[in-house]
Amino acid sequence: VGTEQRPPWGQFPGIRYTLEKWGVLPGGSSKSDVTNLGVKPSKYFVRTDNPVKAIEKDLRETRPELVVMATHGRSGLSRLFHPSICKDVIRKTKLPTLMIPYGSSGFVDLETGACCLQRVLVPVSPEVQPGLAVDLARRLVESLETQAVQIRIFYVGESDEMPVFDISDDEKAGWETVCRQGDVLAELTEELRSFVPQLLVMLGRGRDSVLDFLLPGKIEQVASLAACPLLVKSII
């Protein structure tokens, strides 16, 4: 989606090339080999002055289970959030969206295709349906070929006010809860530095995320510090 002329075809991600590099397909594979895997890729370019509307229209028609979007290289996460095509898409479509920051290595090895996700951080607030954030993290981890992922639920506030979750360890994930008192931004910043998550999971409420609710105007700072993919879903 863009306002300029159609980009060269080579700028689109090479699906067969990537699957061959990962060993999923043999060299010299055909398009039918891709579809035989149960994958039906499509690539197209939409020239428009309103990218949010164009993306929203497509997502309304296809209703994917997950949307993946990347930040713009020139301005990183600040462009992602203010102003933000990604944030508007999340708010309007209400679909789970995985946002990949510019420069982030993500949690998939680009050379082998192996999932290397080990640590997930889920900041929660009682005001923003924390159970849904936990379920969102759970469902993503269950869908990946990985084991023993450490999922940490993080709350800043009084311990007796921390939400209670129905969680239990299994071969896919181990759960833990962390409750701290103090300044929300300071505590969350320290948690990001010490835990070093590879994925941050949060819910949005209209124009606000759980971090916006706790830290008005600070989400850009926190997300930039995390420097990892963010899985976000709007609930209003």
C-alpha cells in the first residue's frame, strides 16, 4: 500500500526463496509446491492516499487471524505510534496485530526459519481486560513450533489488587507473575532491561493500549526500549 507507483516485483518478499532457504521446500520449487504445504500466498499493491482505509477494507474481506506489520525504517517506533498507520489499523479492525520494529531481529531465525522465542512479557492492568492479554499470549505460543517459553505477567501496583489468572505450565510455556510497587514507567523500564523479552503482548482500548492507560504518552518510550515485536489487539 502506498501513494507512489507500483514497486519493482523484486521488492516483495520472496516466499519460495525463503521456504527453500529454510529447507521446507527443495531448490527449484514451483508455486504448486507452496500451495501443497497449505499456504496460499498472494501479493498485490494498492496505490492510495488513504492506506488505513485500503488496509481496513482488505482485512474486513479476508478476516485473517493475525495481521503482521512492520515499522517504517526512517523513523522507527515513533512513526508506528504517533501518527500511526499500524495503530489506526489495530483500532479499526480489532484484529490481533504483530508489529515488527525496524531493526528488530524478531523471534524467527531468518537463515533457518526456526522459532527462537524464549521470553514473553505481558504487562497488565485491571482496567484493560488482563485475561484477554494473557489468552492472546497463550494462543500465539501454542501456534508456534517452540517449547519452554517463559511467559511473564507483569503488574505494577498493590499485590492484593493484581488480577488472578487461570494459568498452568505445560511443555509449550512456563508462566510466572511479577508484581512490583513504585513508579510504573521506572519499574517497567527496569523489567524490560532485566528480562529482555523477545515479545511484548498488550491490549488496546480505543486509542489507548494498556501502557497508554498506565503511562499516558509514554508508550513510544517503552516500546522503543523493548526493541522487540509487539502483539497488540484493540478491545474497543
